[in-house]
Amino acid sequence: MTHYEICAEDSLGRLLQDAIWYGDSQHFQALELAGPAAVEEFRAFLSGARNFSIPRRGAAIDHIVAVSCHLGSTLPEAYLAAFNSTQWITSGPALEGLGCTHRAEARPVLSEALFSTAPGATRLRAAAALGAIPGAASIDILLRALQDPDYLVQCQAIESLGLIGDRTVVDHLVPLKRSVNRAVADAATKAVDGIAERLRPPADLESQP
């Protein structure tokens, strides 16, 4: 047993701090082994109740998001209980973690974040998270986001629609391939091509008479 498997509050806090510092699979797996208590510790960190000496910039930000996504994907019930609330609509890492649960229950909070007055970078994360939750409801939300005033949010909504890969979105994306905004046009082209590739019959079926 490693010292990371001991779930006392102090060792769990140290584990979370190390996971954010190093961002490696060993620390992420140890957090997973700690179970719901690790999610609560992460919640305390994001809320500011647990203060670690970690710079919230550069690689540390990427590691915070990675921790969030790992906890969301491996402990979805605990993650939803901790973060599936409008309290977190301005927290990019929490939003991405909600997407990683792949649970429909997270859609309302992600939708509210996407259409909120939060900064574009935060709303972009909500659009990205919705791409991990397939279904007609996610598609409808992302189609509305194509009108977002921030073209980067539009691009992320297009990418997420492409990831969901439903043929029903193609008619909405094809006109965007001619957008005067190069980034939007490129995102739409990539998404449409990706959907077409996934919907194409396997080569062995195409060759049959």
C-alpha cells in the first residue's frame, strides 16, 4: 500500500497537491482509489476552502483540468453530487469534469454556463464538455451556440457537434464552411468531413455488389 492510499485528510490533500503539480497517471490513479473523498477534496480546492501553494497558470492549469476530468470520468456519481450545480458555471475545470461524466444530468448546468455572462474561455469549456454527452438535447444546445458572439465559442460548438457526429447537424454546418471567419470555416469543414468519414460504410461493404 502506498502512502497515497491512506485517506486521512492531510495525506489526501498532499495527494491532490502532487497530482496537480505532476499531472501523471500514478497520482491520478491514487486519487481514484481514494474514492468520493478525493472529489470532495478537489471541490474544496476549487472553492478556495483548501489552499495549496500551486500557481493557477501554465501547466498547473492544464493539470487541474486533467484532475477534474479524471475524477469526472472515474467517479461520475460523486462528481455530479459535488459539481452539478449552477454554483460552478464560472469554473472551467468543473465544467470540463462534468462533461467527462458523460451523464445527461450535467446538461442543464453546462447549458446555463454556455449561455451565461461568463468569459468566453469559460463558455468555450462548457461547449467542449457538451461534446462528450451525445444526444439530441446536447445537439440542440450546441446549435444555439453557433450564434455566440465569440467566434472561439462558435468554433468549439462546431467541434463538439462534429464529435457527436449526428448526420442531422450537417445541414447546419455546411453553410459555415463559407464563413468569412477563417477559423469558423475551417472548424466547420473539419467537422463535416469527420462526420462523413464516420458515416461512410466500411470498405468491405462498399466493395460488395
